[in-house]
Amino acid sequence: MSIITSIKFSLNNLRANKKRAFLTMLGIIIGVGSVIVIMSVGAGAQSLIVNEISSFGTNLFGVIPGAADDNGPPASVMGIIVTTLKLNEVDDLIKIPHVEAVTAYVRGVGTMAYQNQSTEATFVGVNASLPDVESIDIAHGRFFTVDEVKSLSKVVVLGYQVKEDLFGDSDPLGQTIKIKKQNFRVIGYLDELGTVAFENKDTQAYIPVTTAQKIILGINHVSVIRGKVDVTENNDFVIGQVKEIIRNNHNIDNPDNDDFSVRSLDQALDVVTSVTDSLKIFLAGIAAISLIVGGIGIMNIMLVNVAERTKEIGLRKSVGATTANILTQFLTEAATLTLVGGIVGIIGGILFSWLIATTAQAAGYNWEFVVTLSSVLLGLGVSAAVGLIFGSYPAKQAANLEPVDALRSE
């Protein structure tokens, strides 16, 4: 019996026992479908994270307080307050060749009020160079100046949602609002920006970093420093210079004693890509465990088939079928069963992945629908392999039956 004939024979058996075949294939369908969904959702989540980080531009670097190795997060990211970075670092870093702009950040959350309107929002203390670092355009009015930062001026630039909550359709320019009971004059506001790098820019208000430090927060450190490099190719040079300058400022001779960490966004992208790739493979491996369950189901049903078709096997052997013929037939049936289950699982996985991507896109996320050819081929290959592996024992049982004993069976 040729392979083609064996496949046709196997498909006829599937049609003859539809319910039993479906229940047998269910483990394979769920396993393969899960692998497809996880690979697709993982790729979509990866694209979301990468796109959000890339929206800042890969020619940015960040200085974060707290020591960290090259692959781990600094202490400040873990919620530990570290006060090693100072505002004067900004003046030193802007002097580095190829650095176009640098700003420090401090932030807090407080009530912002105008007349009888109020809202809870985030205030961000920054330098006058923020629009150059983050490429922010002021929709109306202006951003504050270097002199206003130096003089601790109480001026504020509102995010779109803060402006809407406090003023609605009215023009806020020149009006006075209260931020944590301090009066601030509105000098500008932004157009709607939405979420950028997982941060909602519309619910923020920007004030001079010195004002935020001395008048509102009562601190003398900064939370983070960001800088913009002219081109990405100069990131490594700039980062080396940044480390050297801050070590000198902090009197650090041994890099192992660094109380800060410096990262560029292109490095962050590499780390994120590496982590998400590993996570996808790990989760796909967990999902593939269900294929083992499906394989055991395949083996059980093939053993039942052997028992039900003992006389058929004896008859075929008595008219000249070889052990290899019987072995090939049952292996083909097992592989066909799992391959059909794999195809159904792939189709179901693709449809479910598309539904997730469509839902995420409708919610405003930059989520890509990704199903790679390699994941589809992997699903088909694994499903066929499961059939061959778990079908080999029943196939050997059938192939080793003696014709006389098989014909005598009831």
C-alpha cells in the first residue's frame, strides 16, 4: 500500500468515526493552537513595547540613580529612593560633543485647581530643554525659559487632558491655577498626544525643575536625566563620556562602585527584544506540554484501532502484506490524525490571534498582528512528529501480530 493510499485510507477512517477522531485530536488542536497564539501574541506585545520605546527615538540616553549591571535594573527602578543624581549634572553633560539637549526630571502627583474646577494630575519638573529632548511641540503659548528655571518661576505648561479638565473650551493662557496650593501662571498647553512609551502625556503638567524641587517637593536631587544625541552612531561615545563625568562628580575611581547607571534607548531595545524572545519560547514550550497529552490520546486510540482491526491485519498479512506495510499504514494513520489536528489548531490559533490583535488595536494600542511562516511550519512539524512518536508503539504492536493468531481473534 502506497503512502498516498494509506493517507486516503486514514482520512476515510476519520470520516467514519468523526466524534472519536475529534476528541482524539482535541489535545493536538489545543496544543498547536496555543503555540500559535503565544508566538503571535508574544510578537504583537514585543512590537508594542519596541514601538513605544522607539517613539522616543533611539538617539536618547538616560542616567538613572542607583547601581546596576549591564543587564539588570537599577535600584531606583525597583522602588528604592536613590538621591545620588543632582541638577548640576545637566550643565556638565550638555558640554559633551554630539549631545544636543539634556534635561533632568522630578515628578509628583497633586491636585490642580482653577476656580471651582480641580483634577488630580502628575506634575513634572524639567529643564527648559525638554521640548528638544522629547521633540514636543507646544500647541499654544510657549515653554518656560532657562531664566525662568534659574529664578524658580511659578509657570506651567499643561497637558491636553489637564487643560480640558480645568478650562474646557476656554483659553487658559495667562490664567492662574493652583498646584498643591501654590499659584502657577499658565504659559502654554499641548495638543493631544496620548500615551507615549507607556506614559500618558495628556495627564501631565510641566513646571521648572527648580520650582518642583525647592517649592513643592523640598528635595535637592533629581529622579532621572535624559539627553539627546545628534545621531545614534554616537551613542557609545556619549555614554562613555557621561559615565566619566558623573564618576568625577561623585568621586568614584572604581566603576564597580558606580552609584548610577547609563543606558541608551537602542540598548534598551536590544534588552527588551532579547527578554521577550526568551519569554515567547518559554511560554510556547509550556503550551507544547499539552501536545504530550494529545500524543497520549493518539497512542490510546491507535491501540484501540489495533484491537478492533486485528482480523483485518491478519487477513492482510495472509495475502502478502509485510510487517513494513502494516507498520507504515498505522504510522501514516497516526501522523494523519495529528496533522489534521495540527491544521485545525493552526487555523484556530490564527483566528484567535487576529481577534486579540484587533481588540488591542481598537483599544488604541500599536499592536501588530504577526503570524510567522516559521510558527505555522513548526506547528505542522510538531503535530506530525507527535503522531509518529506516539503512534510508533501501536504500529509496532500491529505489525508484529502473527497472521494465524490475528485471524483467530474474536
